[in-house]
Amino acid sequence: MTLAGLGTSNDYQGMTLRINVEAEAVQASHEAYKDAWNITNLPAGVEVWGEEENPV
């Protein structure tokens, strides 16, 4: 479903959109994802984040 701002009609005025999300997280460092999800590599575009690599 896409709501395109001004291009969306008033049909959705006062309506509620509910999205149910189921998520699971695991520590990426120390390759914990390998045991938790039984995979050998992180998905494309997912990188391990660390304080030294990505300072705030």
C-alpha cells in the first residue's frame, strides 16, 4: 500500500492503518548470527557495526 501525500484521496481520512511487525535481533559481532540463524554470511547490505568503525 502506498499513500502518496497530496496524491491520496480523502478515502483514507480518519482511517487507521495497523502494521504488525515481528522482528528478531541477534548480536552481529563475534558472528553470533551464524549460530542463531544458521547462516554463514550476513545478508547483502547488512554490515557489522562497531564503536571503532562508526564513531558517533
